[in-house]
Amino acid sequence: MKLEDLRKKIDKLDDQILDLLNERMEIVNSVGEIKRSSNSIIYRPEREKTIIDRLTKRSKGLLKQKAIEAIFLEIFAVSRNLELPERVAFLGPEGSFTHQAAESRFGANSEYLSIKSISSVFETISAGRARFGVVPVENNQEGIVQETIDLIGRHDLHIVAEIPLPIHFSFATRQEKVSEIKKIYSKDIAFRQCRNFLEDLFGDQVELIPVNSTSTAVKMSKEEPNSAAICSHIAAKEYGLPILFENIEDSDANHTRFWILAKDMVNQPAQNNKTSLLAKLPDSPGSLASFLEAFHTAGINLSKVESRPAKEGKKFKYWFFVECDGHFQDAKIQEALAPFIKNVKWLGSYVKLC
């Protein structure tokens, strides 16, 4: 078959896909009217995960789970904006990895607020200036983001979803040849995580200039000749700086986990849930051991237990950040927590992705 014939087949299929998408959006619009009349939540991550899992099992062709997820998450995002546009706050600046994580779930067409600090993201959601917020919570190389854990203990917000994001760095510049580059801008941590790339291509022949964000690095490189930036793909795209190399990090195992937070949203139980909670246990011998034993007895897997300073007065007191498999409403979890329920703050139950 000739190339032109194949292209005509693709065009015909594209027309069918567009017609089907428009038909889907008509139904979505009707769903939105029902949800608006009952003041229901538009974003349902557990429902989206169920759809993606179903389609992955159904697929018999070349499309695998990652491709299906990428396509349908964007469809879901467009659908939500038809149902009810909702503002999303994220730890900025624009082009940050948190921005990238937010767009991966809420799509390119959502309304975003770039917020300068994690604490301000919490305040923005609490004050109702945004329906959702996206903040980093943990990096598998650097550990927990302590500020996020401390802040969620002080705010009445819920975790509605988690986003695991592989951290990939791009090398962006206006120069066409590597030999023309004399300065490279980025964050300290990015220089450390791309050390092999820098040594292989530049040795000690360039000046490495640390800045406060990879987005700032892009802005500075765009303005200065013979310079480059190590940044996220989205930052280079956001500010129009050409990418010369992709995925320049030393390790492909670098992942960061983000939370989607909301003030008034509670997920319904679904398959493969995770629950996050804070336990402020009595300062008495065996209290922590008894708490952990209750999970063991109930056959509940604990995936994380970390202590954090309670910051109450002058005494050295601690509370515990705990994550376990299952939904807070599950009978096993309710039974395990029953003796400690006055000492536990439930933070959220959501689909487990990492």
C-alpha cells in the first residue's frame, strides 16, 4: 500500500476519533450539569484510575498502559474543564517539576496558580482561592519533604491523590554547538544529579552558576549568549528555549512523589488504596508498640512510619506520620484504629500509585 493511501486511512480514523470525542464531551456536559446541581466534586481520581485499568486490560494492540494513561489523562482533563473549570495551585515557579506534576493530572487547559512557597499553597487552598493544590512530599533519593508533612498536620485539608513523577533533566540553549557554551545555569541539586553529563561534555571548561530554580535558569540562559540551562522539559517549553539534549541525569531511578490536596473532597473506596494519617500517641511506655501491633494483628501493611516534632511547648514530644495499604473506611483499618481514634488525624485515602 502506498504512503498516500495510508495517510488517507489515518485521516479517516482521525475524523472518527474526533466525532467520538465530541460525543463523549456531550455526555460529560450532561454529567457536569448533574454534578453542578448537587454541588458534587468534579475530580474523581479513583474513577479515572478504574477507567485506565479497564482500557489497559482491553487493549489488544500496540497501545500499552503508559500510552493509554497519557492519552486519557488529557481527555479527562479536558472533560473536567467542560464540566466545571477548577483552579489548581502549585509550588512554583512556572516550569517547575511541581508544575509538570500538576499538568500531568489536570491537563494543559486548566487554570493554574504559581505559588512561591509550600505554606502559601496550603493557605491558598484553605482560603478557597484554588480548589486543588499540588505539592512535593517525598523524593526517593533525598527523602521526605518535612515542610509538607508539618503543614498538613496544621491544616484541615485532605490528600485526594498522589502523583509519582520521574525526574528528568533537559539541557536547553540557544546555541547550536556545545563548544559555544561558556556558562550553565541551574539549581545545585541539578548539577549534582547531572555530574556525569557535565564532565563528559564540558570537563572544567564551563562556569556552573547555581540559581534558585530551574525556571530561573531558563530565563537567564534565554537572555544571555553562549549560555545554557539544566531544567525540566516543561520549563524549556514554557519559556521557549530550545532543548539540545533530553534525560541528561545520571540515574533514571530519581522519582518525586507529589500530593494533590483539597479542602472538601473525600475519595470513595476503590481498588488498591493507600491511607495517610498522623498519630499523636500518649507519651507512655509501649504506646507506639501497641499502635504498630494493632496493624500487624489486623494484617495491614504499613508502608511508612516517620516521627516529626510536635512543636508543642518546650518539651520534646513527637507525632508519627503513617501510611498503610487500604482505605480509611475499610473494616480492618477501622478496627485497628479503634483504640487510638482520639489520637489519630486522618489525612486522606486515595489510589495507591507508588
